[in-house]
Amino acid sequence: MIKAIVLDLDGTLLKEDKTVSQETINALLKFKSQSNKILFATARPPRDAYKYVPKELRDNPIICYNGACVINSQKQILYRKEMTQKDILEILKEIKKFGYNQLCLEIDDALYSNFDTSEFFGNALTQIVDLEKLEFETAYKAIICSENPIPKDLLEELPHFVKGVVTDNGTICQIMNSEVSKWNTIKSLTEKLGIDTKNIIAFGDDYNDIDMIKNAGIGIAMGNAEENVKKVANFVTDTNMNDGVAKYIKQKILEEVER
């Protein structure tokens, strides 16, 4: 029996304008009212994740930075796993070998970069600095931005203590501590809640969702998901624009409970 739903945000729960339909909100609230749990798992930082999760659902834990951080409804940090400044400087050194110079760092819920990020992140508040001279102790995530697809060869050249995932049609590479993933953090949270992983449904659309879709009891790919995501899923629902999350919950979970 399903006891928890895990939801990616962009391309999954959120429509293209970053809203969530009332139909989806109502389906999730009804699921939760049956003594079930809801978790959100996103690559976004806490400042954005909290903003985009509908207010009716903000009393649920939010996994941020692909699993490097978890916040509660009061925006308090429940868990964190970061990289050191030494790690970051070595990453900078490696990616320059591939000709990549546009890099961002997520530090204490603030974005720092060595270039204007508006093309990639819109109106995100970014502090433009010399990252090699920036004073900090740890960072949640390093982000490589590229106008052209980033080759997977780059991931293989990263230092062993970090790992990367390429998202956003190949234009962004997100680099985190090697122990970080959405699925690792989901497992930790659900274990504390006494929920077996076979009783979890995970919804996602991009490469950083593959682990949780592949390992959850039921993995659901959105209709708009990357093809490699669909290949590992148990089921492909409708797109984020057509309330694919709500449709699956209503047809496959709520209706079965009511029978």
C-alpha cells in the first residue's frame, strides 16, 4: 500500500508558469488526509523551493539541492551535506580543462557566480564575484552553465569526492558531494517516518530524478519527461501542463482506495 508520494517540482508538479493547479493541490491534500506523507524533492535552493510549493502544502518536508539539504515548514534546515572550499577549487580547475568558465555556487541559500546568469536563471538574485577569491567554508552545489550541450565525458573527469548530473537539455551540470542524491535523502527521511521504500511513489521528469524513479516502489515519469527517465519508470502519466500528477493520484490511488 502506498504511504508516501515524492514530487519533483519543475517539469513535474509545476506548470511552465511555475503554478500548481487547484486540482493537483486537492488531490495531494486528499492523499495526505488518509494518513499518508508527501515529500518534495528538487534541485532548487530553499529560497525558491519554499516559494513555489503551494502554501497549502508547505507543512511537508522539502528536499533541496538534489538532496544536499532538507527544510521544514519554518524553513529550518533538518539536514545538510556540502562540499568544502578546497573541493570547489579543484572542481574549478578540472572544468577549465574542458573550456567551461561560467560557474555558480550555492552557499547558505545564496547564489554566487562569475558571470551574468540571467540567460539561465531569469531574474534570480545573483552576486557576481571572482569565485577563486571568494571566502567561504562550504557550498551545497556548483553549477556549470553552457549554451551548448555539456558532454558526459566531463562527469567522468570530476574529482572522486563529488558527482555531477546534467539537466535542462544538457545546458546545466549540477555538481554536489558524492554522497548526495534525491534518493539517498528520501530513503533517510522515509526510514525515520517508518515507511518502507516499496510503499513510495516518486514523480519526476529529468535526469536528476532517475534514481528515485528507478528505486521507489512505483516510479512515475511525466509525459514531458526525458526519454531516459521514461525508460526506467513503471508508468508514464500525462504532462505537467495537463495535471499528470493529479490524474495519476486520482485514478491509480484515490479511486482504488474508494473501491
